[in-house]
Amino acid sequence: MQQQPMQNQSNVMPQPPNIISTKDHLYLQDMLSWNLLAMKKAHFFAEQCQNQELKMELEKAGQMHNRHYQTVLSHLQPQQAQSQQPLQ
């Protein structure tokens, strides 16, 4: 008996669903919380820091977490993100 090669049956969605599962919702909520907390901590420690070079690096880390937070949030609110984009 001859074996047939496995067909590549990837379940790739061409577009995200209009709803998300409870598990996905909880993970997204955690992701937002982690980034918000990291941003606040970096800002707090930068305020306490006297070394200017370290202070700048902490502020950069806080800004990175803020960008990640905003990016995740924008994916969750696609209609708002499109309406807020500047017209060219």
C-alpha cells in the first residue's frame, strides 16, 4: 500500500473574526495591563534616578511600553483608529 504525502492544510484565516474568545480577551487584557504597569514603573524609576544616562534609558523603555500599549489598543478599536488618522 502506497502512502500519500500529507497535504499542507493550514488553517490560516484571511481576516480576523469579528468576535474573540474569552481566553483571547483575557490574554489581551493581561497584555495591556503588563505594558501599562511596565510603562509606569519605568517612569517612576526614571524620576528617582540621578544618573542622566540611565534616566534617559528608563524613559525610552517606558515610551516603548506605551507604544506597545497603544498598538494593542488600536487593534482592538479599528473603527476609531481609522477615523483618527490625519487626512492627507
